[in-house]
Amino acid sequence: MQRLGRKCLTMFLPSADNMTITIKRNLESSLQAPCTICTPKEGCKASTLQIQPGQNVSYNFSCPTPEKYFVMEIHKSIDCISGPCPFGAVGLQPLGLPRLNRTFSWHVIAARSVGLELSFNPWLRQIDPNDTCPDSATFNVSTCQGLKPSNIGIFCRNGSVSHVKVQGGVLVSLHLPWNESPLQSGFSIANRSSIKRLCIIKSTFKTESSAVLSSVNYPLGFPEDELMTWQFVIPPNHRASIKFINKTSPNCEKKEERVEYYLPESHNNPEVFKLDDLQPANIAGNFNMSLQSCDLDNQDPGILHLRFKITVQLVPKDESKLYFLDLSKERGLTVTIKRISTTFRNFVPECLVCKEPTECEQEVNLTSGRIYQLSFLCDNLANLMVTAEKVIACWSPACNIKNQDLTMPTTLLQLPVRLHKFVWQLIALDDISAEITSGSLKLQQRSFQGPSCNSSYHYDINSISREHNFALGAFCPGGAIERIQMRDNVSIVLRPTPKANLSATFKKHLKVTFIPVIKEECIFNVTPNTSSTVYLQTPNWDNGLPDYVSFSWNIIVPPKQEAVLAFLKDRMDIVCETGRAYVNIKEQKMQGEEIIRRDDQLMPEPKSFYSSFWVNISNCKTMANQNKLKVQFSVTFSPRQTDPKTILIAAVASGVGLLTVVIIGVTICCVKKKKEENRNAMVGVYNANVNTQMPGQKVVFNKGRHKNESHIYAVIDDNMVYGHLLDESSNGVMTPAVGVYQPFQGHMENPPPVPSPSFLRKRIKEENFEDPLSLLLRDNELYTFAQRKPEEPMSSGDSGIHLMENHNQEDLIDSSKD
């Protein structure tokens, strides 16, 4: 081609080149076309120009930027049937084409028995039909077998596809942008023997990388009863993994669609997989993968297509190391290992967990009852995490789960993968509650005010029920909470710190017991160390307490200790829509003090306790879009200080006690002496002249024998009066009288408190208002405090004995003599 004049172009196509050039409008352009093609014969009117072999044509454009409106197609036919094929590198002809977007196409016509191999340089990368290449240079390869061409794929430059082999003819097209003018097409054609299948795509890897490949005619459907193959060349010290991205299965009338692998060192080649099967991974060395279609149902054929990803990566350092996970003795345990992070690099290596040499996945679920042999195909094991969940269920009162340790399999903690969380699900019937104890280490509640946890893990404890799902709080070992009782189902989640070594630091200190149902949502038992401060807060801290719930803390005060209870805020800071919120504090002793505060009252001032006590917090239904109930308080324990007045009183009491003992001793001695003197005295001689009725003395009993004087004696033996003091078995020591009330000296533990019924009735009567929560608690026997009943008088029968005061035997004897 040569230029004629300033803007005129001439193009000549030799007949032997078997080439046709067409210039036409760009149908993909959205711009109006103020530009036309100018020729000497027709002037500037043409919108299309076609140049046939042997023609010499002069032309030009009526605008300075024809690349915006026109495209050029260069089509060359190569006949390999009637004559020899021009094998070798394919050049771009003719040279010096105008700067238009160009599409070169080569149609190679060959016998069906002839195999053709296309070799690309640079290698190609297959893309989705809807995608475009970054440099706008695109290859399209199709096979000419059958009634219509089958599209092998669309490719960009710079990939892993090094060769495409086809059976029979092939159609190759190259689309180039107007501003690029390469001299070579980038591929060559070679003659090969028959490949006996639709096509073979060879993908060669030199280092770590990945490629996405598709079946022929993707996504329209793979041809019926055809076979295609991918050949993969894997470098040494690398592993390959296959993952299906998108797939559909046809309706087969005969045979069945399948995927076949020829794997290195496999004794079962070809290994056949279904499209829905887990595909091989961790493949070492070169291998082939083939897709076989079936005979389709004529009425409803469906379509078969496949899009998959192959990832090639370096062998990890510990690739050959095997890890055993023993779950054979576990029950209700599920372990999940999966990938947690992705990187934003051009190449993202796979991070796979392998249960078998080539059975690898990004996520595996392992159930109890088996021993697993695991390996990892992952360049960075920090990208994997382990989660585990164990269900402990009690479906009847006879389930007999008592003090069962919450443990984790030892082999699980020895895996090289970080444990993200371990969950224990405690599930039971509605009339069964769960009790969590931590006797050895106890638990510390993580709060904003208290000290931070120093352990390498903590527990998130949650309550799960139909009415309320809430977080009890976060707890770590090394505190004062010895026992937690929860009414509903419980979820306990162990969460380690990022760098925790649980195999060395985890101690099985939590135990679970299923108990009869409790009435409150939760009860905490707090048993502190001496001289310490315990910080506590209401559950569900982030969102506040749910409506109509009640929680109690049983604060155990050690002997000779003083506990100071202090609330961090002076008000509850809520507005109740229905009912009232209460804080109730009650000592656990007879006649113990009880303090009750309502939501509209000030919280109690700091107060000292010298015995164990309850703290109960009961919520109302709070107003919508208002603050939720959140209460924090602390209990500070310290040695109990003895008051000097108390010491003085104790000393005086001791002195009085000692004096009393001396007097009793002297009295006993005198009585013994008198007994010896009166041993021969007359006993029980009746004297009718003696009047024992003392003036003005009130009888104790209304009914008796004082009127018939049958009980009057002239002489009363000392043994009858003081004999109970001289019981020889007691060695002269006084013994307590039988039937006389003795105070209970043992341990007392009352049920958790709520506002007393009398207090609530008084408040409700004043406000003319029935509090549903208060009525419920009032009628609940769990919250009824036992009141000591007055002692009933002891019946003595018909004794008729009068009360005698300040009279001794000598007075009686003297009066009888007179």
C-alpha cells in the first residue's frame, strides 16, 4: 500500500494470499457517524469498503479520526486439504494498515483426522466471554468440527495456556486496538497426529500462580458426547489444587457426564469424579483432567458447562508432617477448620486442610467418634482457624450429669492451627437448670472498673431461651465467683488470646451439673479471698438487662472479715413503663437487716456486713428508647477490726461469768453438806396445819391439786429440790433442761431476697397499683422468708404446783413446827 496525495490511500491484495479486507462502521460505537469512506469512483458516500484478492483500491476518510467510527477485518483462509499447510509462525499481513481497530482471523481447513497444534508466545490467559483484556488485545479460538464451530475459549496475553490442540480445522482470531501495530501474530501452527477428542488445552506453570479455565462453549453448553482435556505442567516442589467455580449437569439419555484425572503415582488411573464431588488437591507433578459429556435427552437436553480454578503453590515447610486429631472418645463434638483471611495480591495461594493425601478443602468439619490424620497445604497457617462445639444435653431428671468437667481434646490443642473458640452448649428440659462451678480457680467478671484479666483465655457465658437471649458476661480464671446457676440453656464460649498456648495454660477447672429448675434467671455465688475487692455488674452489660428479669448474688463473708458493699452510681437511671425495678440487700441471719431501693430512689450508701448477705436486682419493663438497667457494685473484704468498747464489754461479761461459776460451785458444796445432815430426817410427813398458799401469789396453772392439799409435805428432801443438779453421770456439772429452746448455732443460708411482700403491699396500696412482677415474686415460695414462730407454752399436766419465790427449806420446816 502507498499513499496517493495528502490524504489518499491505496491497498493491493495479491491473489495468492487468499485474503479479504473489509472496512465497516463500528457498530459498538455510540457516536454518530459524521465520517464516511471516500473513493475515486463514488466520492465520500460509502460506509463500507471490501477489498478482494487481486484488487488494487484507493480510498480515504472524510474525517481526521476514523478510528472512532470504523473497524477493519482481515480474513485469511488456509487450505490444508488440497495443498500443503503453511506451518510455522503466523505473521500479520498486509503491513501498513490504517490506524483502525483490527480483527485478524485465520481459518485453517484440515481433514478431521488431522490434529493441529497452536503454540502461543506469549502464553494466554482464558477469560469469561463477558470480560475484556487490559490491553484490548484478544484471542478467540474455535474448532470447526460438526455443523457449527465450537468456541474453545477467549484469551488475553500473559497467562499459563501455552498450547491448544484441535482435531480437524481451527479458526483463530486476533483483535488489536487501533494504536497497536505488532509485526507478529503471537502464535504458530504445527501438524500433529490425531488427538481423538475435541481439543486439548495445555497449561504450563513455572512458579506459584493460578488460572481459571472453562469448558468448550462456556457458558452455552458443552457439545454432546464429546471429550476435552486439560494438560497441566507443574514445576518441582509445587502442589496443584482444583476447585470448581461454576458447573451444571445435563439430562443424559445414555452414559453419564464425568470428570477423569490421570494423577502421578496413582494406582487407579483414570480416577473418575462426578461434578458434585470434592476434586483432587495437593497434587505433586504433571497431570491431566478431562471432561466427558453424554448422549443428551432430545426432549429436555439441559446443558453441561464447567468453570474451574487451578492453583499452583510451593510446598509448605511442614507439608509432609501429619497431625492426629483423636475424637474417638468424644460425644457431641464437632470441629471445624477453615480459612479466615484473604490477601490482596495478584496471586493468592490456597490454604487447604487435607484429610487424605489429595482430599483437601478450604473448610473441613470433623465429627466425634473418629481419629483423623491431617496435613496442611498452606503457606501461612495463621490464615487458618479452628472452632469447636460440644453439646452436653440432659433430657430427663435422671440424666445424672453431675460435676462433669468441661474439657477439650488434648490433640486439638496440639494442632499448629490457632483455636478461635471452643463452645459448650448446655441443653436441658424446661424443668432443669444448669449449674457451673469453678472450685479451684474461681471466675473473675470482666468489667470496666475491675482489674484486667491476666489469663490467656476467657469465657463468654450466654443464656439461651425462648423469652430472653442475653450475655451473662465475660469471665476469666482467678476471681471470686465460685458457682453460677442459670435457669435456661447455657452457651459457654472459650476465647483464647491471639498468642495463647492453650496446651500449656488451659486448666480444666469448670464443671457442670444439671439441677432442678431455679426461679430466677441467674444466681451467682461469690466466695472471695481475704483482703480483696470484687467488682460485679449486671449481665448483658452492653445492651442492659432485659425486661422482667431477676438476678441474685450470694456474697459469702469469711469469718473475722468485714465486707463493704458499695454501688458505683447513686441511681438506677432508668424510667419504668410497667412495674418497678428493685435492689434488695438482705443479711443471711436471723433478724438480719434488709434494705430495699426502688428505681426512683437513691441507691444504698456503702455499708459494712459481718455475715453473708444477698444482693438481688429485679428489673421492670423500661420505657422504649430510654436507658436500660445497668448496675455495677463492688464488695471490699478486710480483716474485721475489734472495737475497744467491745473488748471492755467482753471482759466484764467474762468476769461475771467466772463469778457465777464460783457461786454455783459454793452452792453445790453447801447442798451436799446439807444432804449428809438430813439423810435420816423424816420425809413426806403430812401436816394439815401448814398453809402453803403465799399471800398475793398468783398461781401459774389454773388447774391443780392445791385445794385438796394432797401434795403438801412437812419436810422436803434436798434431793427433790436440787437432785437434777447432782446427777452423778454429769459429775456435778449442770446440764441443759430438756424441752427448752436452744438457739441454732449452725450455718444459715436463706433463699435469694426480693422486696418483702409487706413492703410491696404498702407501696402498691399507696400507689393503687398492682405490680405483676411483685405479685409473682410475692406468691413464689422461693422468696418467702421463714419467720420464727412464737414458742407455745409447755404443758405440765395437772401438777397444780404454785410458784414459790425466795423461800428455802428451813423456812418451811420452821413454819411447820409452829
